[in-house]
Amino acid sequence: MSTTKMNSLQAVNSALHQALGEDEKVIVLGEDVGDREGGGVTGATKGLSDKYGDLRVRSTPISEQAIIGAGIGAAMAGYKPVAEIMLMNFTTVAMDMIFNHAAKLRFMSGGQTSVPLTIRTLTGAGWQTAGQHADHLEGWFAHAAGMKVVCPSNPADYKGLLLSCIQDPDPCLFIESAGSLFVPMDVPDDQGPIPLGKANVAIQGKDVTIVTWSAQTVRAKAAIAELDKLGISAELVDLRTVSPWDRDTVLASAEKTGRVLVAHEAVRDFGPGAEISATIQEELFGKLKKPVRRLGAPKCPVPFAKVLEDAFIVQPDAMVAAVVDLMS
Amino acid sequence: MNTANNAPQPDPEALVDIYRRMLRIERNDDAILTTIRKGRLRMPYYSARGQEVIAATVSHLLRKEDQICTIYRGIQDMVAKDMPLKPLWAEIAGGVDGTCKGKGGPMHLTHPETGVMVTTGVVGSSMPIANGLAWASLLDGSDRVVVAYFGDGASNIGAFHESLNLASVWKLPVLFVCSNNGYAEHTSFSNGTSVDQISKRAIGYGMPGYTVDGNDPWDMYAHAATAVERARAGEGPTLLECMTFRFHGHVFGDDSKYMAPGELDAAKARDPLPIFRQRLLDEGHASEDQLDQMREEIEAEVAEAREFGLASAPPSVEELRRDVFAGEMAA
């Protein structure tokens, strides 16, 4: 099987080339996405407008409501738009379009219209971009009926999950997480769609289950390497899709190990980890060896100073400590 | 008001069709108000009584495949676009035979078959989506046009400004049709808007903008026809500010106390429907008999639709799990 070494942004670019090439209904819009503007601030859309034309791949003004609105309208008319909102905090500017319209129009029209829109957006702490450029807001969108929220952690998943989002009949938010962008891996050249709503048991283990997604999966892998040295066998469940999330896989792993840590980069309080923990404890009460542990960011804006930003992020050593505590 | 000498003018057939659409809007509105008052219908209602000329004229100029995005005060736009009245009534009554199976209600009626793509309850939100439908028209290589209806209040929300800018930059086939009825909820136009005419804002977005007498079918026709032709020809969007008045305040039950004394009565004295009817008769475009018969036919259609709608069964609670996604959610 031939493979190509790539990082996650190159995987996104590869998925978009493939999707535009295979399906003329796929279209792309967003700030700076055209090649005249450099093919996206991260290069994720490089080469698309040159190859597929300015009508299908359109740079937009800095107008997030207009971007998502145009995506919704085109989606309702039968297209499969991939709208880029440069950074996740800027989705807040378009929240009416996303939450009140994209997510709800299928239901509110009684199924007469649908919005097969993919919204790609980048976020994550670690680049010292501070409080308005780095929030992990997947919990906001996971709370919305009608949205799928997809959180890949490695290049193959970026490609496979993005291909699935584009072909999905409903609106998908595809979150590109800073801490997971530049860990290269060999991606199969024929990498196809990876189903939404299915978790990946990335590492098998027997003592404890770690449930996570996005860049936190990268940190979890580092934590698991340390735990291995301590003789603790941890199972890593990479959720891949936060909404709808794969209850079956999570519950099966939790039942097997009896100990669960849910860790995410988003703020801990009211975060997705609370939903997942509560479900595990509702379903497996009596079978768990310890209460489910949650780790997430403190409830403060993402800070600038490096020492603060490092402390804000749930680092591998915090995950190791939590697991050691679960094992005691 | 700004009609050019060579502006398109409606022929007698067009005038009668516009009148018919107005009458259908008004008779339907009257039936909704009456049915609410009788307690047979429970719904928030934003009547557009007094504003009939705008949608009637615009829709006369549209084709079936042309699309509209409208707002919570939008039933006139749907009726004018030939949405069938039976599923309309079933929807506002919350019945399973409604356009949206009773899941959208009066603020969210949708009927793609007649081009009613979105009805939004959020001020301004018809416009960004209309742009996307118009982009799809360009991608299709079609000359389909899209109308975004909204009120004067919506010209002060960000979505208006983002949408007009994008539509102009992308030369989208959109008509931005603003019904300026003098009030944004309870706030008067001059208390909430920085310019004396919303059409002036079009200058800032590089598109033609006209302030039109929205109660005058001739003026409406001249400007809307020009805008539709421009959109079909690929020349881009137009902003039409249509001056009018709403006779029943913001929402059913509104006491209109925020209006100046005499303002509402003065507006009612300019009720476009009887004035237009008289002019059709005076100019010989229609006879009394013809218009009476038209009225009878419309009233029969509305009455039948009303009874159909009120008799429609409520949707099954299973519907809570349907249409959230393409696949039904597990129980």
C-alpha cells in the first residue's frame, strides 16, 4: 500500500482536492481561500481555485455571517459547500447563521430543505494567540440539535473525516486543532472517508480508559507512554466525532477497564467531558472501580504569557497524575 | 419616485394579476385575524395588512423557479409566490398536513416547490442565505433570481451590511426588498436609522438603490421589473426600499400606543387595496363583476384552506426524532 507522509493541513488540502475533483457539487468559500490570496492562511486550500476556478472556490470579504449564509443557501440549492471560518472564535460572529439556521432548517422545514454544509475552522492553545483566537468551543456546537461536530487528531483522520463531512447530508463543524496539525504521519494514498460518529480505539489497554479528541489525543499519547513506564496499561479512545459521540465504544472500553479519564482542551466546566462522564456513570454505575475523572482547561480565557498558556493546557503530566490517582 | 422615463410599465393584464395577488393576501390575512379572534387558532401573528402591493408586484414579476427568503412578517410574500393555502393553513394551525408538518409554524413556513426557501424569525437573516441561493444560480448557469425580503429594522443589523457587500462583490442575482413600514417593532424609523432613506445605503455597497412608493403598483412595477431584469442579466443586485405601513402594529394584540396620534388613521386612509381597485375600474382595466367574482373565488379558496388546516391532525411525537438529521434519531 503506497503512502505519503503529510501533516494534518496537507491532509485537509488533499481531501479538498479529492472532493472537488470527484464531485462538481463541492464548492469552497472563506477568507483568503483563493490562490490569488495564497490559498488560505494555513495553505489548506492551496491550488484549489487555480484548478477548479474562482466560481467554485471563492475568497470572501471578512464577513462571517455572509460566509455561512452563502454556504447555507448554496447547500439548500443542492451544493456541498465547504466554508472556512479562519478561527473558531470567529464562529461566534456567525452564530445566528450556524445555530438558528444551518443546524435547524431541516427540522423546521419538516425535512423539505437540508443544509449539507461543512464548516472548517482552526483553533487551539499553544501558539500564544491568547483569548480570542484559540478557544476549543466544540461543546457549544455539540449542544445544538442538528449539528455534527468532528474533532480529528491525526493526518489520516483529518483526510478521512473531512471527506465524510463533505458528503454528509447535514451540517458538520470540522475542527482543526493547533496541537494536532504538525505531527506528520504516513497517510495511505487511497485514504477514503472515515465514518462520522465512530470512535477509534487508538491504543489498546486493560487498566484504564482515556477518552479524548483533537490535540488532546496527541498529549494523551505522550501520557500513555509515561504510564507504560509505570506499568499502567491505558486504553486510548479517540472520539473523532464529539457529536454525535460513539457511546457504544466508550461504554465498552469503560466497562472493560472500570476506570475512565475524560480529558479535553476545552474548559472543563460544562464541557463535553461532563456529558460523557455522566453517561458513563449512569450506564455503568456499580461496574466502575472509581468515579470517572475529568480534566479540562480552567474557566478562564486562553492566556498569552507562555507560562500561563502552558498551565492552561491539560499537559501530559496532569493526565499521568490523574490516571495514577485513578489506579490508587 | 425615481422612475426613469423608459422604466417598464405594467399592462392591464399585469395590473389585474397584481390586484388578484393583493386580494388573496388580504383575504387570507383577514381570515387569519378572524380565526385567531374566534379562538380557533393560537399563534403569534405578524400581519402585513397594508403592505400587499410589494410582494404582489414582485411575485408577479417572478417565475415559479425563482426563490425567496422571507421573515416572520412574511405570509404575504408566500401567498404572493403562490404557496398553496391548504398546507399554509395546516402549518399555522400546527397540523401534520402543514408545509413543515407543523414543526416550523407561522414564522418558519417553507415550500421549496414554489420557491419559498427560508422564513426566518431572526431580523436580517433572510439576506445572507439569499446570497447563497443566488450563488447556486450562477453555479448552475441559470438565470434564476432570488428575493430577500426584510423590514426597515433589518437595515440596521450586521447581516444586512455583510450581505449587500458580498452580493455586490460577487454580482449576485438578488433583489433586496425592504418593506419600510415606519417601525422596527415599536421604535420609529427616525429613532433607529441614521439615514432618511435606506436606499441611500446602496451607494455604500456599489449597487442601485431606490426608494419606491410601496403602496403604488405602478411605481413598484417599474422598479422591481428593472431590478429583476438586472439580476437575470447577470448585472448584480438591487436594493428596493418600499415605503408602506402596517395596519396591525408589530404583532397581533399590539396596542400601537407608540405611534403618533392620527398616524395609523392617516395610513389607513391610504389603504392601497381599495385605491387600486377603484383605479382599475376607473381606467377600465377591470369590471365590478370581474373583481367581485375574483373576490368570491379567493374567499372560497381561503375558507376551504382554513377548514382543511384547522382539521389537520397534530403531528406524532415521533416527529421530535425526525428531520433533526437526515436519518431518524434513536428513541
